[in-house]
Amino acid sequence: MTRSERTRRTALELIGTTAAATGVAGAVTAQENGNEEEEETDRRPIILAGRIDHWYGIAPEEIEGEENPTLEFEDGEAYELVWINADGAEHELVLESDDGEELEESDSSETGGETVSVTFEADEDVTEYYCAFHPESMRGDVEFDGGFDL
């Protein structure tokens, strides 16, 4: 079994065990970090699995199986970005602007199997996402092409 197949299998197993608890299968209401208001989204979440060597695309189908997939958003739309800690190393997902400004960030996790999510309104200033602890290997692009067909 290749490393990519193991990552996919591990991520799918983790999704299966956490989906019911986190509500990743449908419409959600998620509380933002800090004192921001709650945002609602009727879109299915974008789901990644975090490993030291890359983010692994789980859903939607357009990114399934891709390493550090390009994420597609629509400006001004609310999104839930969910990631699963697939290796037990510490990870934290950060959305960054072209000039290096951190625009959104999730909580961090160093617990294998833990699911972390962040809900935010997409802003065209976002150009990349990365792991705060592994920024060289866990980094992907963001595009504004109308978003995924969620």
C-alpha cells in the first residue's frame, strides 16, 4: 500500500468515526474564535487531513486524494473548513494573504483523530493556506473561481 493510499484510508476512517460528532455531513452553525458572531453556512464543509508532509484533500470530490489541494472559494460566502489530525503531530490551519498577513486560523491540535473546524467569510485577500507548525510541506493555494460545487 502506498503512502497516499494509507493517508486516504486513515483519513476516511477518522472521518467515519468523527462525522456524527462534528456534523460534517450537512448544514452547520459554527462559533467563530474570539468574540465574533456565529456564522451559518448551508454549504458542505471542505475537509482536509493533516500530516506533517502535506494536507490531504478529503472533500469535496474535486480535491479528494490531492496533496495540498487548491481550495476554491467565492468572495463573500461563508465556508466551514474542517481538518482532521491524521498523524498526531501538532497542526494549525492558517489562511494567509499575498503579503503574509494571517487572515483566519483554526485552533491547533496534536491529538491523532481530532477534528478541528473554522467557519469564516471568504475574502479575496486570501491567497494561501498552511500549517503554522509545518509551513514548508503543508501549504496550498486558494483561488476565487466561484467555489466548489457544494
